[in-house]
Amino acid sequence: MAHRAVALNAGRVAALAATLLAVLVLGTLAAVALRAGGLGGLNADDWSAVRFTALQAAVSATLSVALAIPAARALNRRRFAGRGAMITILGAPFLLPVIVAVMGIQAIFGRAGVLNDLLAGLGLARWSIYGPQGVILAHVFFNLPLATRMLLHGWQAIPSERFRLAQSLGFSPADTQRHLEWPMLRARLPGAWLAIFLVCLTSFAVALTLGGGPRATTIELAIYQAFRFDFDLARAASLALVQVALCLVALALTAWVALPSGFGAGLDRGGHLPPAGAWLRRQDAAVIGLTLAFLLAPLLAVLLRGVPGLAALPAQVWHAAARSLLVALASTGLVLALVLPLVLAPPRRWIGLAATLPLIASPLVLGTGLYLVLRPLGLAPASLALPVTVLVNAALALPFAFRTLLPAARTLHADYDRLAVSLSLGGLARLRLLTLPRLARPLGFSAGLAAALSMGDLGVITLFTDHENATLPLVLYQLLGAYRMNDAAAAATLLMGLSFALFWALDRAGAHADP
């Protein structure tokens, strides 16, 4: 009886959390659908934005996975000092605020950047980063590390005995690639490509800063322009529906496209011997060095220019930083309050579906829907800016937290549920004495991830805010637009430091609390 009572209470709380998520996502999408003027209301520029969005996402995903193959292969077959740190660094662009990364990319590849100075020194024409090429370059910067990590996991999943057998049979590197690596890539590449394609479909800040114009306007940017400049809510809603449709197609493809590689189980013996030969060692070293330079050079460029200006930042930037911190912490608290009931409830398919619902919408789509829902209440948009930002950021971070916590929660249930029931340990006592200590590590990681993503978000805040309620990413964008480059570099350094500090502090707190 006690066991059923605990499961029933957990199920009720999870049902409430799932309902709130469904109302937020489906309710806002319903508002968008009701307001939409139909696809006939979209003009030629809008359909050009749709085509460019799909094209740049496809090119960005293809380049990301193509470049990730040699990087992941080199990291898998070489052991060197700092290898673990480099693999950790591969996660940094995912946490890095987009607007900061764009500044770094401009410092290296922009009109007055290092690359163009080198081209000019060689007597060659300067290269422009603004337009489709800049959007694609920035997306590769963000997604190359993600693709590399995904493929590296694939290489590590090949039993080491297969590589040892290949060496004993005298396989050449080409034979190893054909018989061992290609089957793994055939299984992993489609899923990695589609995941990155989905990320690039909903990109906003990159297109806002590096795109624009008829040739480089994405759907997200078209929604922003229709909302902020034309105040054409019907057109913005129609574009939002097209965006959702593209996301649904990508998610549906992701669900079934990957094929099993069929390697079978091994003996969990890691560390297979790398291929011999000085040429291969030099090749792997070059690939690893170029990958690291591509990822770190933009960050170092921002730091070198921004650190000296931190002390001279205007009060406006510090006030915006305080608002961003409050938004990030509030979003993180909301994520944890919603995700814990979802992962602790008895397994139900609809709970997992509710937790992944936010993936079908972007910040601007949710923001447009919330504006349409809240507008009849007569409230000023600026007064809703921060609460809506907290809500949307929490919703978009929740799927990541859910997938991180779910395996640990299932293990906790299998290992300790019967013992807790036999001791009549339930309610807040069970949460405090058993659940939170045992889930501390994934909880800390999830909290740090949610805080960092919220800290750097430049999405829904652009629809609602005014100058009085601007967050740090928005102030940074305004400084860039005003060509106050020294202040912008210092603000970017502050934003990057706060984002990484939040992630580090929360992740470390979870690791220290882990029993």
C-alpha cells in the first residue's frame, strides 16, 4: 500500500508538470496557428528565407560532420598529455553565448580580422564574413565540437578486440576504415547530421549578427523582422508555423534514420593500439592542432581585447549582467522544479513526450505565441520581458535536463525503492535523505547547463524588452550595433565569464554533494 501511495503521489505531481509543459508549448502554438494568416500571406522574401534556412542548415550540418570525422578519428587513436582536457573543451562552444562566439569569429575572420590581415599581406582580396558564408562558418564553429563528441563515442563503442584482430590480420588503415569504421559511421552519421540540422534550423542570434539581407535571412530572422519592425503578427505567426513544420520533419527523421552497426559486445578492454607510421602520427597531430586552433582562437581574441576594458564598463552593462544572473537562476530553479517530478514518476510514454515537446519550437516561436496570448490582457510587453524570458528559457533547457537525469533516476528507483518503502521513507524526507543526494551529480550538471544556456540567450528577450529591462546579451548586441567595440569586447568577456562560472559552480556543487 505504501509503495502504491508513493507512486500515485509521484505520478500526480509529474502529471501536473507535464500538463504545464503541454499548455505552454501547445497553447502557444495554438495561438500562433489561430493568428496565422495562412501560407498565402507569405511573400517571396519569406519563402526565400525558408529556402535559405533549409539550405544553410543542410550545408552547416554536412560540413560539421565531414570535419568531425578526421577530428574524432585522431582523438580516438592517439593518447597524449591534455587529451582529456581537450575533449572537455569540445563542450565549451555549446555553453558559450552565441553573441560572444560571433564576436570572436569576427575578430578572426571579419573584415579587420586576423585572416583578412594575412590575406591583405599576401596581396589577396579581403573576405567578407557577412552573408551566407558567415552564417555557415558560425554554425560549423558551434556544431563541429558536438559532431566530434558524437562520433568519438561511436569510435569508442567499437570493441577494442576488433581493432586488435584487424592488426593481427595485417589490415591497412584503408582496410580498417572499410571494415570497422565505415559501418560505425553509417550508423552514427545520419543521426548526428540530423541533430545538427535541427539546431541550425532554429538559429537566431547568428543570423541576426552575421546574416540579413535577401540572401541570408532565416525564418527566425524573418519572424523577428515581421514582429518588431512591421508588427505583422499574422505573417510572424505563419512563419512560426513553417518553422515548427520543418522541426517536426527533422525530429521524425531523427527517430528512425540511424542503422545498427552490428559489432556486438566486447570485453570492455579499452586502449587499442593506434596505427603505426610517422605519416599517420603527423596527420593526426595536424588535425587535432587545427581543430583546437579553430575552436580556441575566437575565444582568445575576445579575451585579449575584453579583459583590459572590464574595469571601465558602463553601469548599464553591470545592471544588465545582474538581470541576466537573476533570469538564469530563476530559469534554473524552474527547470529543476519541473524535471524532478518527471524523472521520478513511474515510467510513462506520455511523460517523456511532454518533456521533449519544447524541441518542436524555438524561442521566437514560443515568444510570438506568448505575446499573442498575453496581449489581450492589456499588459505592457516590457513588463513581461523578464518573466517570459525565464519561462521560455526554462522550457527550452528542460529536454536536456530530462535526458541527463532520467538514467540516474531509473537506477535510483531500481536500487533503493524497495528499501525506502520498507523503511516507510516518503515525502520530503525521502527527497532530502535519498533522492537529492543520489541525484546530486546529474542535478548539478543539469542546473549548470540550464543556467549557462539561459545566461547567454538572445531570443525571446528581443521581442518583449525595452532598454530598461535588457539582459546582458541584448546590451552586448546593442553595443555592437553602436560600434562601441571596446565596450562590446569587455561585455562579451563578462558574459562568457559569468556563463562558464555558473556552469562550473553548479556542476561542482553537484559533484561535491554526490555521496
